[in-house]
Amino acid sequence: MKASIRSFLFFLCLISTANFTRAQELPRLSPDTVLMHSAPLVTLDEALAIALRQNYSLRIAERDLEIAENNVTIGNAGFLPSLQASGNYNYSNQDTRIEFASPEADNIDRSGAVSESYGGALTLNYTIFGGGRFYIYDRLIAQSDIARLQESQAMQQTILDVSTQYLDMAGQYRSVQINEQAIAISAERYLRVKGRYEFGGVSKLELLNAEVDLRNDSITWKQSILAFKQQQNDFNVLLGVPVDTTYRIDTAFSYTRNLELQTILSEADQRNPSLRLAKLDRQVNELRVKETNAGFWPILDLSGGYQYNRTENEAGFVALQRTKGWNTALNLTFVIYDGDNRNRLVQNAEVNLASSDIRLEQARATLQADIRNAWVAYTTNVDLLESSLDNLEVARLQYTRSQEAFATGEINGLDLRDAQLNLIRARKNVSDQQIAVRQAEISLYYHAGLLVE
């Protein structure tokens, strides 16, 4: 009998309610709802794999890393010479008249006198000493390490965001299922009350109460579907897939029961991305201090090259002039005074180094607080989950007993409704606590730097 009632309730929700006091229809349950059983199932691991390939922030971080790695060259640090080629050509066509004071010299009077000159040079420049090139190269390496660590941090943040939102969606997905179960329970109750009403066993008010509860459960169900669809749209943006992509969510997951706080703290001290970035930031600023101090050193440059020049002049004293050959030079530069700019740069670099020490200290303190907060959330939610599971068993027993009492007329529909709401809340609490425990566990892994190898 109970199986027949449960199969009939879906039919009830699809037909017109001509026998109801209101000329409306009961909420409809359609097979093409958000819980489409034909839609593909996407697990958390699959969602993470998609995000790591297609997430917008990660794709930008990959290109930032590529730029930083391209900058790590000995040429960018100033270790390689520069070679330049240059050429020139000049042409003029002028009327020229030159009168000499000496009567022995013939005057020059030419119309349209052409003058041409052209040449070329190949010049090599190389800094033999000075400029703090070793410190510059080490800084470029450290900045590349920072970009690589920032990419890793972006990956861990993406994993955390995807995991958190996926679990939120799983919770909302469960809410839709729980609300569907609530509709089934309310429909079953309505059928019972309707049958008893037709035989005069209950009042019209009892029937109306059962109808109102069924309609309210349907409204709640539709609202939970709306919330799930909105979460799914936002989640698709995070994954980097088309916003209108639909799929089912895996609601079965577990959590680790033997986590140890000291292990998390120990791992975090070595692997937390924020702490490692603070350490690298200090290293870069230390290299900048050495780099700016190198500005007090002399600079020794070597230059050399080959030049060729040729000039032809129809109205000049020299009709043809040509020069070619090699040249080389050593240039030693030592700045004696530059308006105290070098001292200012060194002082600023030392201040930045002191600031990086403070940021490193702050990062350690913040990390300790984040881990301990996540640990409290984890342990508290584990305890709350155990209590919620116990409460769910009590709520199930209460509802079963209430159903039996309602069938025998010992309690009314309002009492049965209270038992039903207690069961729904108990199921929702268990779902919420399971998700909260899993999210707290992932948060601990994130702070420990364990989400990415």
C-alpha cells in the first residue's frame, strides 16, 4: 500500500487539482528538472582537472611565469657585449662660388656642384667590471622563483575555490533532493488526510493544512533548484567552461579522521606559498641592497670596432677623402658625486629590506592564526557532525512513530508536520556538517601547502 501511495504522488503533482478548494494546480515535478539523470556526472577530481587546464587566472599566471623565466638570461644581467652596426649617406647639389684673397689661387665658381658622403661602422661595447651584474642575475633568478611560486599559489587557490564551491553545490544539490523527499512525504500525508476527509474522519481545515504544507514544500523545492542553477553558473566561470554547461554533482564524499595539528604546522612552515613568497621577497630585497651598493664601484668598459667613411666633393678643396680601419678603447668611469642619489638608493633599499623582514614576520603570524582557526573549525564540525547524525536517528524514529500515531488518529496533521520538519532539518544539518568538515579539512591542506606537489 505504501509503495502504491509513493508512486501515485508524482502523478498527483502532474495533474490538475480539480478536487481542491482553489482552482490551481499542485506543484509539478518534471523529469527534466535540474537533477537531470541523463546529464553527465562531474566528480570533484574531474572538476579540478578541468579548472587546472582552463581556469582564467591560472592561464594568466602561466604567462606571467613564462615572462619571468624569459628574463633570466646573462644578457639581461649585463654579462654579454653589445654589437651595433650603423651606416650613413649624405647628398647635396649646390651652386658654389669661392673667391680667394691670394691672386695666385684660382677662384671656384660651380653651378650644381654635387657633394656625397657615406660610411659605415661596426661597434662592440662590453663592460669588463662594475654594475653589480652578479647581483642582478641572482635577483632575476629569485624573481623567476617568485613567479613560479605565484603560479603554484594560484593553483592552490584555484583548487581551494573549486573544492569549496563544489562542496557548496553538493550541499545545494542535497537540499534539492531533501526537498523532493519533503514533497513526497507531504503528498503522502495529503492523500491520507484526503481519504479520511471523504469519510468524515477529519475536518476541512485539516485537509487545507495538508494542502498548504504540500504547496510550501514545492515552493521551497523550486527555490533550491534556482539556487543550485545560479551556483552552477558561477562555478562554470571558475572552471573556465561555457556558463550554460549542465551536469550532475557527486554528493558522496568522506573526510580524514586522523589529522594532527603539529603535522599541519610543520608542513606549513616549509610549504605554505604565502610564507615562501615572503621569504623570497626578503631575498630579492637583500640582493637589491647589494645591487645598489655596487653603484659606488668604478665601471670599466671596453669598446672597439671597424669604420669606413668616403666623401666626394666637386667644389671643395679635397675632391675625394676616404678613411677606414679598426679602433679600440678602454673607458674607466668613477662617479665622485651625483647629488647624493646613490646614498638615497641604498637607504631606500635597506628600508625595503627591513620592511620585508616585517612582512615575513607577519606572514608567519597570519599563517599560525589561519591554521589554528581552520583546526578549530575542523574539530568543532567533526563533533557537530557526530551530534547531527545522532539527532537524525532520533528524528527518523520520531517521524516513524508520528506516522503510526497519525494513522491511528492519536495525533493530528500539525503534529505530523512538526515531526516531518524535524526530519528535514536533521537531514539538512547532517548534510551541512559533512560539507563543513570536508571544507575545513581542505582549508587545512591549503594552509599547509599540500594541495599542489
